[in-house]
Amino acid sequence: MNRTRLIFFGIIGLAACIVATLLLTQLLGRARDLATSDSGDSPATIEVPRGSVLVTLASSNTKESWLNQVVEKFNAAGISTSDGSPIVVNVSHVTSGGSMNAILDGSSQPVAWSPGDQSWVDQANETWRQRTNRPLASQSCEPTVYAPLGFAMWRPMAETLGWPNTPIGWDKIVELAADPNGWATYGRPEWRQFRFGHTHPAYANSGLLSMTSFVYGIAGKTDTLTAADIYSPKVEEAMRQLEENTSKYGRQAPALLDAMARQGPSYLHAAAVPEAEVVRFNIERGDELTFPLAFIFPSGGTIWGEHPYCVLDNADWVTDEEAEAAAIFRDYLLAKEQQEMAIDNYLRPLSSSIPPRAPLTLENGTDPSITPDTVAPLPSPNTEISNAVIDLFNITKRKATILIVLDTSGSMEGDRIRTARDATVEFLSRLDANDEVGLMIFSDDVTTLSPPSRVGDVVEGLGQRVSGLVADGNTALYESVCEAVAQTAVQQAEDIAAEETRLYGIILLSDGEDTVGTITENQMFATCLPANAEADGIKIFPIAFGEAADQDVLNRIADVTGGRLFTADPASIGNVYLSISAEQ
């Protein structure tokens, strides 16, 4: 073989290697995008045989257990495309709003997407159409299952309101939340003021749908809703009363129920969540619950949460073969056998020919006799309605006072301090202009760089100060906790005196254990922190930054204050801050 031909074949071989590498990188990148999605849940590690078609599916976490079972069964069945290529499905469980944003910004590239409601699809399609003159999915997204929205309430409290026989609507929730006598009006003064929680409508499907059904209920409508209805004085005042008495927000509904399970009835009395989560908690975590939970269908109607399945065939990262495979899996989901499996996972089949059965029972906290015929199915919010609901929520939302406490000890040097700076600056940009934010750092000593002040007045300068932080010295962790709580308590007392109601949170980021300072661990818990969490108290959200962080102590700090422990590394710190922004 002459030299020219050798060079020619060498070039061809090199090109083939490059193409293969690019394809593998794209495939792995897509899996990585899903693995680092907004929920923080990685898709299961599965083997993808040579010649198979991989369908990556980003699915809302309400139907996690059902999808996991169906995917396992589908993959074991050896189903193929029309040309005989075996199909392998890999699912990641995400929040609807977070996954939509990840798809639109290109950080997630699934073949199929199943958010909790059609409203997220409408928003994504509208944005994609503006960019490309076509929607993300060329065909309509088929509903897969029902997951109705309503209220989780401790069963004795729900029964006091008349559950399951007496209709309970959003108007009753607002009335109870705004009643200065609280539960005493119902003869139960020991329960004190009503405490409510719901997820953030800009991040969570359950939050958007709950707040939309709230607007329908207060407006007294079950069909067409307009932006003018949402901004009406009646609806705005009702939402303001609700939000001023909302003690807990969040990014995911299970986190709210987890807080209720861990902290008990004195912490939260009710939360707006899907039916499936209530039944699941009663069955799977019943031993942890002080009382069973009851699921209340809002009497004025609710959004039944149809969880549409979209094949993203108009996205440039989805091939025709992948789109075909995704459609085959969609049809598999809708088959009767898989719909029956949905009941076992606390969801409701689409077809009325498959009646509800155990575990959907009154004993497990829900009324199986309720159907879309007895509790009106409210229309999913379109983009205009979604934007208006989120905007009204932001207008009426209980504002937050947040103190950011950053570990700047020597162990934070390098990537850790750099990514912590960048993520903190981004977090500051997410806060409402009328929230308050302060900054404290600690190493050998604790230093307050900026006391809590209105975000709109200080965010630019504070961001610059954060960007200039350097790492050096030891770790005065316990002292920083005590100082942060003391400062925030003074602020809270001043606000109460001024009859201002706010949420109070401390974000505590540390990568190590306490190594210096005059306060011991026992002193911190005994003298600086509350004995029990209070819904309206000062919550601490520790971020254990790296494996060396003292997670046991940080978790105890979170637990006794009603906060939540997060773990992070330089790659995930931004996502953690995003979750905390939904909490406040």
C-alpha cells in the first residue's frame, strides 16, 4: 500500500474516532445534564447495549415511584423501534419549573419531558417558538395520570373542620389563617394560630397549581380565568391574608411534608400538596407521624394534575429514532396494565373504567369516591395566567430577612471560596427587592460585613464585597451561629414591635468543623438555639460544603430551628442556593 493511501485511511480513521468521541460525549453529557438537574436526583445507572436507542426522560417527582417501576418493566421487556433497535429508557426525577428552565437554557437535553401540568409545557413552547418559530414538541403532549392538588392537614384538625363530609374550600383556609383567635374559634385553643405552608409557584408545579386553584376558589370561578380576575382587589387581599400567615415555603412538596413529619403538629397544620404525597406519607412514614394526615379536595374545584408526556422532537438534540422510541414508551405508559400500576403508587388512572382502590382509601387519608365529576377540574393556567399568579404571589408574599454566614477559613481556599463567592452573588440576584439581606463571615473571628438591609438598596455593593472575599485562618463555627442568631433575633424583635411580619432565615456555609472560639458545641445548643423549632422562628439552612464539613452538628442545627441541611460541592453549590431561594 503506497504512502498516499496510508495517509488517506489514517485521516478517515482519525475522523471516525473524532465523530465517535463527539457522539459519546454528547450522550454522556445529556445523561450528566439530567443527573445534575434541579431536583438533585441522578437517573439510575443502567447498561445501554450497543445498537440500542436511549430515551432520556425528565419527569416531575410526584410520579417517581410509578415511573421507576414502569421503566424497569419496559426495559426488561426488550421493546424495539420499527427498525429493530432495542429501546432503553432512563428517567430522572425533577421539579417542573426547574426542569423547564434547564431545558430552555440548554443545561438539560432530555428526549422526553413530563412536567406536572400542561402549563409548564405551554410556557416552554412559547419561549421555544419565539426562538425557533416552532414549539419544542411537534405534537400535543398526552396526559399520563391524575395527581390532584389539595391540602394535607393533620387528621384531627381536618375532622374539626368537618372532613370528609363537609366541603372545605380555599375561603375556609384563608378565614382560618386570618382569624386572630385561630383554632379557638373551633373550640381547640390548644392548637393556637393556624400555620400553613406551600411550595414556591415559580419553582414547583404544586406551588403554581395550588396558587392557581386558590385564585379560582376566591374568584368563585371554575372556567375561564383572566389576568384581571387575578389582580382584582378581592383576590389580592385574600392572597395577602394567606401569605402573611404562611410560615413555610419550599421547592418540593415532599420537603413540606417531611418538615411536618419531623417537627410535628405544632410546626405546620396544613400544606398545599398533591394527593399522592399525602397517601404515601401515611403509608410509608406513618410511624413518624404524630397523627395521620388527611387529604382535602378544595370544594370549589382543583387542578387534577395530568402530568403530560412530551416528545421533544423539535429540539435539535433529539433524533428521529429517539423521538420514535420516546413515543413508543409513551404508549406503553398509557396502556391499562401500567395505569393500574399507578394506583399502587398513590396516583389515579386517567380512565374512569379503572376505579380507585386501595391504597387510595379513607383509612390512608383520601376519599376515593371523589372524581372529576364531583370536584370540578379547573383549567391548567396558560402562560398569561401563570405569570399573573406568580406575580401576585411575589407582591403579596411574606418578605424575608436573610443573614448569609460564610466560612472564610483557610480550608476554603481555591475552588471552594471561588464557587462560594459566585453562587452567593447569584443568590443575591434572586432575592426580592423588598427582602432584607445581611452578610457575616467567620474564620478566626466573626465579622459582620453588612447588617440586614433592604435588598434593592444594597445588592450591588454587597455582591462586590462577596466577590472580594479571601480564605484564611481557622473555623469559629459555633461562635458564628450564636452571633448570627443573636443579631437576627434583635431584628425580629424590632419588626414585631413595628407590627411587621417576616420570615427569618440564616444561610450557614461551612466546609469544616469548629476549631477555634470561646463557645462550645453544648453551649451553642443550650444557650443560642431554641429547644424546639417554631414555624415563625429563625430558621437556619446549613450548607455542608465538602466531605470534611461537620454534617452531624449542622443537621442538628437545622433540625432544632426548622431549617434544612444541604450538602454541596463546587459543582452543586449553585443548585443548593436555588433551593434555599425557594424556601424564603
